[in-house]
Amino acid sequence: MRLLIDSNAFIWMVSQPRELSAASRDAIVDPANQRFLSMSAIWEIAIKLSIGKLSLPGTLQAAANSMGAEMLPITMTHIGRVQTLPLHHRNPFDRMMIAQAMEEGLTIVTRDRHFRAYGVPVLAA
């Protein structure tokens, strides 16, 4: 399975793994699955860290590295897809991850219920 880890699932995985559903936790650690972190999610987390709305054990880079995930850059194709998405969700970071999941054939690991409205595969975090 090819997983795109939403910011909420990422934060829980590195700081409070028991907050995740057993299915999502197992999928994230399964070496047979590919894990991706969107630069959009990393950017969102960095903003929250900088304003004190969030804290992580260690650095953001160390947390990302510990998950063994590949960084998913934002491409013009992803941006083009965002332009065509209906406004079921107004969070720009999440809309980018939805577009990336659509373009790259990824399953999003998240607790955000808005993602399902776009018809992308979701694994409940």
C-alpha cells in the first residue's frame, strides 16, 4: 500500500502512537508499505511548531526521518489538481494532500472526515 501520512497521523505516530487506530499504526510500520510525507503537511507542522501551537520530541526533521517516509514534493500537476477540487474542505494544506493523493494513487492516513468527500482512499487514523 502507498500511504500519504496526514499531519495529524504524523504527529501522533511520532509522539503518541496509541492515539492512532491499530490498523493505521500497523500500516505505517509495515515495511511492505511505502510511506510518504507531503511537503504540505511538513510546512503546516512547521508553522504550528513556530507559533507554539504544537511540540514534538526532537526536531521535525528527526521525526520525519524516524518514520522512514519519502518526502513528496509539490508539483505543478498537484497544483493544477487543487484548482479543480470542489470546496468540501477549505484547509489549503489538506487540499494539497488530497490533490497529491489523487495524482499519485495514494491512500491518505487521517482522521479528518472531509477527505472522504473527495473520493480519495482513506485509512482512518
